[in-house]
Amino acid sequence: MHLPKTPLNYFKGDPWTIEEKGFNPAYQRVAESVFSVANEFMGVRGYFEEGYSGDHLLGSYFNHLYEIMDIRHDQVFKGFITQGAAMINTVDWLYTRLWVDGELLDLAKSKFSGFTRRLDMRRGIFSREFTWETAGGRQLQVSFERFTDMQSTRIGCQRISVKPLNFSGEVKFRCGLDFNTHYEIGAGWDQTEKGGTQQSGKIINFWTCTRKGPIGEGWAIQARTARSGHQLFSGFRLRSKQVLNPVLVQEEKFIGVDFVLPVQQGVAATVDKLVVNDWCKTEDGGDLWKRGREALTHQYAAASYDSAMAEHTAFWEKVWDVLEIEIDGDPEVLQGLRFSCFQTYQTYHGENVDLNALGKGMTGEVYFGWVWWDSEIYSHRLMMFINPQAAKNLLLYRYHRLPQALERARQLDCEGARFPFASITGTEDSGTWQHVDLEIHADMAVAYAIWHHDKICRDKEFLYREGIEMLLQICRFMASAGGWSPVRGDFGFYGVMGPDEFHMMVNHNCYTNVMGKKAFEFTLGVLAEMQREVPDLYRQAVAKTELKPNEPEQWKKMAEKMRIPKDERTGVYEQHDGYFDLPHVDLQHFPPDQIPIYQHWAYIRIFRNNIVKQPDVLNLMYFYSQDYTAEEKRVNYEFYEARTIHESSLSPSLHAILAVELGKLDEAYDFFRYGARLDLDNYNRNTDQGLHVTSAAGVWASMIFGFGGMRTDGDVLSLQPSLPPAWKSYRFRFCYQGAVIEARVDGDQVTLQAVSGPAVTIRLYGKKYSLDAKGITAKLQTAV
């Protein structure tokens, strides 16, 4: 394993909790990312709601709530993106201020002790507590608790408790809603700087308040963006056993109330804040205000902190019934694995077909809230086995944005549909042309997910209607984006960038060519299937896409003649034409102080060496396992692992999966541990920017497809479990064809059982079984 990175072991806890005991201001931004909570609709970083004058990022975001941004190029060429969009910082709905004897609580200046921050992943609740000692010597124990309701996703809840330890008196509060939030990355994303953002000192805020005031027993504010036409309503009400007598406070972009809480020594006093948030794209905000008012005063009028928590925790209990994984003998890795699963699912669980799994979730501003190509490769894979409807919704998300993909292809002088590499609006939103225009494998990821969905979920209704339409337009794009070699007479893709991303404008990237070939072949197979099984739907698809009679035959020839670069002598597939001839970088002795490489190497230097960010070729042997021999997998794994620096968070899970298959269990475990604790231990030194949420789904995959040995490209689902030496046993569950399957590995025994649903056909160590509630047991086999 060639990994010039070291972990920073800062967070503690157990397999169900993440804890920070004692406060380190230098780690504040990292902790804010780690302690983020979300519910797909909205999310907040783990910032201090009482205000903090030290270095931090107060982040409050809504999935797909964005602002339009101009993209500046010194020279503009045809096809360049000149207007994009990004998820922006929104309302601070947790806004709180506390005073004792006129002194404002601020942990950058105040004296305090006993600081603890805790994330309860089983229940999805974040809490924080400490004892504040004022300049006058008064000691006040303060605790905060928050969650974003996973069931009623428009609701956010906060509980504030104070207990005086050595006095009786008063605590002054201000609770409110604040649109004076700073969009930090608006100053630019500087890859050479720690943290990634330019600290210009300029406050960037896109919000204009359109309305605010009391509503029933609460208060609300509404604001709009400058260009995107989004309006956001936020309303709150307070509950306490004490009489609060709130006094209204209004500023240009703020509404809140002041109140004084009488407190007695040794007795805790609690204030609950329930917030209703809603937004939409509209010119007239009147309807949104009416909708928000209705939600606050009627729809959720009876909701309390406790009732919301009850439904929120019940939601998580149901999720963990399938998503939970148990490992006996490795609590730190289990903690990281559960953290990855938690962050993945709270970011996206398929509630809304117009939302998606964001690359950083709602944990930071780097990646701009965009949806990336890996949504179809990583997030969709997990959802198929945990929440199949959510998996379908991810594909419908792309289908609903097919018109923008068709337009983008025309802008690039191509036909068909060019799905975006990075997007929040539905079209390309990044101006980094060398990625967005060259990484055409984004189309192939959509095609792969459609194939995978059909393979596992067998949703022919989707395949024959929305799926085939996307497939035909993807094939049309590939046919127009590719080309024929005048020398060899074969077909391929020229001037591209593969998922590796450390090699630009290459020809015949192996991953891109193989994925293109597979997409052509699958589409042609679906057409033949539809012509035979559902001729009416076949004719509808042909008519809707205006499929020309000669196109399928052209695609068939392109697939047959696709160039797949390979050294037949060694069996190593060449990542792209000319890769074997690039200067070699010895990663065995690579200096750790050069990590992350984007901060220390000139950008152009990266592209002229054989160093790999993540190995394109190895993905193929994972996606289409049956197409490659064990020897091909071994020689390619050993060749590319020695050249991969794992600067992509997507890389470790892939290596773990293949290492297990090759019998390299110790190496697989190292990669698995690295992936599971990537953000918790800040391996890449960029957790402060936000979490790697999409790749967190890869951590789940490295457990199920790695140590569980699952493969999905055969005639039926297959499993070949392995047990790392450090573990005594493990257990996981997954959904498959209407059944919930449980796999247990304990000592030298493997047990599979359909704990609910119908009997299903499955392979275990190559032998086919009909699996039902009675289950099957087999002897654990070791991969070779």
C-alpha cells in the first residue's frame, strides 16, 4: 500500500457517537464539518449558534438553493461556460445570543471549561455543553442540542439549557433568524491555500429581505436572492416552562426576540426553538409567505421539540434496521463506517425527485453544492440496496434535466445529450473547462446506473420509458463525440480526461472507451428487448428521440471497433494512449509534506507524470468483474496501486474492494480503514472544507462489495465474504428484489437469510441458492 498520508486522531467516542472533548480553536472548521446535520432538504454545519468571533464557517444550506454566478475567462471560446451557479449560505435559523451581567458569551473570548461536542449517529442529534465562567466569577452550565427532522424535513429544532452553578439571577437571551450570513467561497477557491478559500475580508451576501414580522405565536422572515429567483421563508416559535415575555427585535435582514430567563442555582432552565423553513423559485413571494405561515401556524402548530424528535428518531431507527453494519473487534473502524453511512443518508434519502446527493452534502461551500458524475456510481449503488425508490429518484433527477443535456451537447458541437460533470441547475455550472468538457464519462456514468438499476431492481417500466430515452441520447452524443482512427480504423474518444483527472486531453482513455462500449451494447440490447417484448413502447421511444434507422447499426460498429489499450504481454490495460511512456514518480518514497498535491505542485506539472489520482482501469474490473480474469485483476491492481496517490476520496474504497478479491486482506483492511476515517482523521487535510459525502457511499461499498464480496454483473447477485484477521465477526443487511437479506460472518461460518420479503435467488461462493427465511449456512472461504 503506497499511501504517503497520516491520520490526525482528534475525535473520540464509540461506534455510535463522535465526540470532541476539550476545545481546540485550530480544529474548529474541521469539527464544524464533522458535526454537520442535515435531512436532504436542509443542513447546517456544527457551528456555535451563540456566535463565535474566532475563525469558523457558519454554514446553513438548502439542497439545490443556489445563486447564479458569472464565470470570467480572459478569453472566451465557443462552448465555454460563462454563467454557473452555486449553493449559497442562507439563513442562520439557530441564531442565539446569551448575556450574564451584561457579558456576552463568546468562546473565542469567554472563560469556559468542560467543553464537549457530540454527534449521536443512531438518533441524528448533535449536542454541545460547557461551563461558562463570567468575568464576575459566575458559573453557568450551558448546553445546546439540535437536529433537522428527517421525517418532516421543513422542520429544524434547537434546545438551549442553562443551569447556574454558583448563583441565582437572570440570563438574557436573543433568539432569531438571521440572513446576514457570509458566502465565503464567493471570494474564490484557491487550491494553493489551506482551507481552499480566499480570505478577502469582503462580506458576500446575496439576500434581500422582502418581508418579516410576527406570525401567530411566532415570528418569520422571508428573503430573495439577487439573480436566481429563489425565495426562502423561515419562521420560528419558542417554548419554555418559564414565562418568556419576548420583545421583538428587527433589523434589515434579521428578526428575533429578546427575553430574560430567571434562573435558580442548581436548576436547569430550558428554551426550545422550533423552526419551519421553506423555499421555492418564484417572482412573487406572496404564495411562499402564505405557505410558510400555514406551515408554522397550522400544519406544524402542534409540533414540539419532543414530538419532532420522536418522529425524527423513529425515522432513523427504521433506516438503521437495514443500513446498520456490525463489526466485532474494531470499534474505531466501525465508528468511521457508521459515520460514512450516516452522512450519506442524511444528505440524500430520495424524498424529492428534484434533489440529489451533493458531493460535499450540506457540510461546506467547496464543490459549490454541485451534483457530480459519481452520484450515479457511488450514491446510486448504495441506494439500490438500502432504499430502491431513492435509487430510482436519482435516475429520474437526470431524466427531468434531459432538455438541458440536449442543449449542452449542441453547445459543444455534438448531438444527443451531454449530462453535466458538475451541476446544480441541470446544465454545466463549472467554468473549469478541462474537467467539465473533457470528462465525458459523466454521460457513461448515467448509462451505467441505468444498466445497474435494471440489473438489480428490474424496473422495466422505468427502463422502457425514461431509461431508454436517456440511453439513446447518450449513445447519440458518444457517436458524435468520438472518432475513427485514420491509421488503425478503430473507434474511440479523443481529447478527454478520465476519472483519474491527473492526465488531461488524452486519447483513448481506457475507462472512457470501455464504458462507452458497454453503453452502446446495453442500449442496443434494450432496443432489441423492447422490439420483442413491448413493441408499442419501442415505437414511442423511436418517435420521441427521432431515432434514425442507421444509428443503431453505426453504434454497433463503434462498439465492435472500440479501441481498448492493453499490453498483451503483461496483461496491463493502458490508462490511455501514451501512459506507459510517461516519466515515473516513486510513490514509495513520496514526501508527505507534498500532500495535498494541488497545494504543492504546479498544476501543469501534475499532468506530465505517471502519478495517478485514482485508477480508471481498476474501476472496470469492479463494475464488470466477470469480464476480467483473476490474473488480469492481479497484474492491473499491482501496477496501478503503485502509481496511485489517492488524492481522490473515491480511490480507497475501490482499492479495498479489489484487494479483498485478490486475497490481500491486510492491504484491503488498510484501505478500508483509510476510507472509513478519511474525514474523521483528516487524512487529506481538507475536512475543514466539508465532508466527502459521495465517496462516503464508497465506504459502505467497500464493506459490502469488499469484505462481503458482492458482485452485481452476473446472472444473479453473488457474495463471496471474507473476514479480516482483526475482526471476530460482522453483519450487514441489504434490500434485493423485495427481500431484506442479512449476511453474517462469524469465525469460519457464513450465514445468509431473507429476514423479510420473498425468497430470492442468490449465489454464495459460486453456488446458486434459493434464499428464504430459513437461510443458508456455508463454510467461510478465503480469497486467493
